[in-house]
Amino acid sequence: MSDKDVLLSMGFDPARVEWALKATGNRGLQPAMDFILENEGKPVPDLSSVSSSSSGAAAAPSGAGEPMDEDDEDIEALKAVYGKKIAAGGGGGGSSSSAGGEGGAEAKSIKCTVCGKTFKNVELANYHAEKSGHDQFEESTEEIKPLTEEEKKQKLAELREKLAAKRAVKAKEEAKESLANEAIRRKAGRDINQIREEMQQKELLKEAEKKRKEKLEDAKARAAVKAQIEADKKARAEKAAQEKALREGKTLPEQSTSAAAPAAAAAAPKTAGKDYPETRLQIRMASGGQPYTTTLRSDAPLREVAEFLAAQTLAVNVDTVQFSLTFPRKTFSREDFSRSLRDLGLTPSAVLIAS
């Protein structure tokens, strides 16, 4: 008897049986029964639009030594009870019958001496051996009576209850696994966000510290320029006073003191500049345009400034470019290109005019 006949004899609707067999690709009684029970409340679709599914367990038993699945054994028992014709089983029965005739007692079943279960034919016993790993069997005179219609319905109801219980356990495990995966995903997301926020915070602090240092250096540079302007004004005033005194034939006793003051003022930035490892420069072109800003080592020679500027614009040649200061007014010679920025008094910051 085929799987279809067994399902029909169990009382399932023919249309649903056709649907289940086609949807499961005729892989066996167990997948078809599972499909029917899972889709019990759904309407039967047009069979021409139904395609074979790759899900579900194969009906053929395999894997000796695996844990015994009682539902699979029940399904095989139903097949035998509903009259599935098996050549191996028939051969075994005939052999047992002839052996029984010779011995005086007819063997009507096969019994597993390990677990005590009895089976109607050889195929069911072999299936049990493959699934459980049991290898001790003997013939038995105990007859397995066919199930009545009431027992068939009861057996089917038990199978449905087992399938429902299995689905409930599986759904519970899946829900638990889903919650665990969601917790892991959320924790990973929080960790990533925390790392990203910490990196952003560090970048903000670093940028703030950089701006603070730049403002401090600019303030010091402006103070130095202002002091130099005042010194220049004082020097011009003293020079005008000296020229006036010379014209009038007078002498100024504080002349040497006044002359020493600018020298001391000029020396002060050089001394202070020794404390700065880096020098921040703003380079303006004499022809105008956007200024260039860079930070170099205070020990770097002035030639590195020329090389930096030549890399920024093609209008500058390292060997011909000239640098000058506005305050104090000074033009650097080619010999100064080998001197360090600290020795030239350009630390911690300065504005150069390039021409």
C-alpha cells in the first residue's frame, strides 16, 4: 500500500493528501503527515501552483546507532498495520512459518531482547536496529493484532499530540535562542557605539587642545610684535632726538643706554624661543593671494620653509625666493637659509613675506 493509500485510510481528505505529497516531493509518510497537520486550517491551493519543498526529514531510515525516534517507529508501524506490502517482510514471514512448522510453534513476530519491543515483520525489526543500535532479536509467538478503527483514530490522535508537543518545545527553544541572539546583538551594538563615542570624544579633546595652543601662540606672537613696534617707535624717537641734538651741537648722556635697549629687546625673543620645539609660520606672498601656514621644528633651517613653499606653488623657486619680516623690518640673506628658525628669532611663531 502506498503512502497515499495509508493517509487516505487514516481518514485524511484526498485533496489535502495530494497537496501534502506534492509539497513534500513524495519523500515519505512522515513528511506528508507533518505537512497535513501543520496546514490543517489552511485552504487547499491549486496543485499546479504547488512546488516541491526541500524542507523536512527524509522518510527513508538512515544512520545506524542514532537515538531511536518513537514517532518514526510509530509511522513505520502504521504502514505495516495499514497493509503496506514489503517483499522482505513477506519473505521473513514465510521463513518463520516454515521454521515454525518444523519446530511445532509458528513465529508470528520478532522481539528485541534488549528493549523488549515486538515487531510484525523483518523490515520493522531492521529499522529498529538501525535507529537504536540494538542487535539482539528473537522470534516470538506473540501475535500483533491489527488495529481497529477506534485504535487507528487513537493512534493518529497520539501522533498529533506528539507532533504538537514537539513543535511547542521547538518554538520555545527558537524563542529562547532568538532572545539570546538579540541580547548579543544589542550588546555588540552598545559596545560599538561606546567605542565610537569615546573616539569622537578623544578627537574633540585633541582638537580643542590644538586650538588652545594655537591661540596661545598667536597671543604670544601678537604681544611680541606689539613690543617690537613699541621698541621701534622708541628707537625712532631716540634717533630723531640724537639728530636734533647733533644739529644743535648738544650731546645726550643716555645715548648708550638707549642704544642698548633695542639690542636687549631683540635678544629677548631668541632666549624665549629656546623653550619651543616647534615653530608655527604664516607665509604671505608679496604678490598677494592666500597665505600658507605650516609648523616646522624650531631647529629646522630656513631652507625648509623655502622647500615647503615651493611644494605649494610653482611660482616659487627654492634657490631664488627671498623672505622678509615686517616687524621688525628685516630681509633674510642666502646665508640665513642654513640657520635654524630658532637662531633667526622666528619662534614660537612668525609671519614671513615671500618674494
